[in-house]
Amino acid sequence: MNATARAKHKNSFSFIDFMYKYGTLLTIVLLIAFFGIFTDNFLTSSSLINILLAVSVSTIIATGLTVSLAVGGFDLSIGSTASLANAIVISLFVWHGQSMGVGIGLTILFCLVVGVVNAFLVINFKIQDMLMTLATMFIFQGIALTYTRGATVSQNMIMPSGDYATGTIPALFGKIGKVPWIIIIMLVVVLLTHLFLQYTKHGRYMYMIGGNREAAELSGLPVSRYRLAAYLISALLATIGGIMIGARVMVAEVNSGGPMLMDAVAAAFIGYSVLGAGKPNALGTFFGALLIQILSYGLIMMSVPYYAMDIVKGSVLALALAITYYKRKH
């Protein structure tokens, strides 16, 4: 192919390229239009708020996964970490009568240990991130279940001794799980993570490590430190997500963060292609999570059975992965 042909090929319109860059955003617009026409009350402010409320926790958790993906990792334990955080923060209020500041602070401190454990096992034993965090996912979920004895933790619950729990959940804690604060917290997390990854040297170093770890090591980058930092950030955001779950429902439910894992993975991988980024990015993850939630919310309004939702989510993820990996090979 000569230079003229290459230039003509480069300037020619490519449907695949267009869909890769703008497909997610276009799909969001089309879904809004479709559900707005074929359902009642979809195009209302209350529906928009409900969608943002529903997407808040999964977006925060998915943003943590995005950071781990940036360094070439894959933290599958985020759902279990959120469950553990939910259990710890509510139990500190209900069982131990702690204040809001102490409860949240101790929960973050305990759950950061999850990030340290993940990083230690992955870095020192050189086991593939996905496999090791799959193992720790079950471990942390088991710890959460053992800690709560497999029961829902709530105010006035009956303790093993037969007495009622005397602690109360602070009213202020419940407010951060409601509109507008939970949405504001989500947007702040997404914005700060986006700025960190895109516009700081540390974020660029993480992308370098994720792109070619050996080259990054040869360049003198402290690869292990950045991978540790990525898993700590992932654990921190999963913890915040778990705390937000507690603030929303005011109880600690069994495996409350488990269902968030699939949504987080789907959102993060859909986000690869938003505006042609071609890499994990917080802004793309937000739009990926928004796409999934709009789809789920609209289908519910159309009376599609809840048990069919995973088929839809899996199909969307499969399509996103197909486009992403097709572009990488071409």
C-alpha cells in the first residue's frame, strides 16, 4: 500500500472506529429515546435521579476496579470487600455503639488490609492477578459471613446472648446514602480518579506498567509500589462502596456487595472504548455503569422479568469486549 492509499484509508470512514469511540454514548442516547417512547414516566426527573442513585454504588466500586486494571491487574475481590465493609461499619454502630467518624474510619482501616493482602500475594508469589483475587474473593466473603454469623446486622437485632443490640446507626450516616449526597460522592470519586489517572505522572506511570510491565521495570519505575498503590485504591473505593450500601439500606445484608462485581466488571470494560480511550478510565467506567443501569431500569419499567437481566448484562459486556479486542488486533 503506497502513501496515497494509506492516507486515503486513514481518512475513510470506518463504522467500527465510529462505534468504538462513540458507540457507548450513542447507545445511551438511543436507550433513553426508546424507553422514553415505549414506557411511561421514563423521561422524568425522578427517573433520572433513581438511575443515578442506583448506579452510584456500582460506579464507585467499578472505579476501584478500573485503577487495578490500569496497572495490568484485575481485582475480583471488590464485591467481597464491599460486603465486608458493609458488615463492619453497621456492626460498629449497632454492636459497639461507635460514632459515625470512628465507625467509618475503622472500617476503611480494616478494609485497606484487604488491598495489602491482595498486593502481597499477587506481587510476591507472582500469581496472575485474576486467579489470586478470585481466591481472596472467597476468603473475604467468608470472613464477612463468619463475622456476622450469616445474619443481617440491624438495629435492635437479637444477639447470640439473647439480648437486643443497643447501638444505633447515626442519622447523619443515613443521609449520605440518600440523594443528593450519594450522587455527589460518586461524581467526586469519578472526577478525582479521572484526574489522577489522566493528568498526574503517577497515573501515567500506572498506565505504563499496565501496558508493558517489563519495560516499566527497565525504565526504573518502582513497579511493585505502584501495583500496591493500585490495590490499595481498589480496596479503598470498594470500602466506600460498601459503606454507601450501608448508608442506603441502614443494615448489613449477607453478601450485599457480591452482585456488584458483575456490574463493575461490565462497566469497566465497556468504559475502555468510550471516546476511543482504549484503556481503563474512570470517565468511561461511569458511562459504562450508566449504560447498564439505564438498560436495567428501562427493562424493569417494561416488565421484563428480573431473572433475565443477567442475560442482557452479559450480552452488553460480550459486545463491548468484542469491539475492544477487535480494535486492539486491528
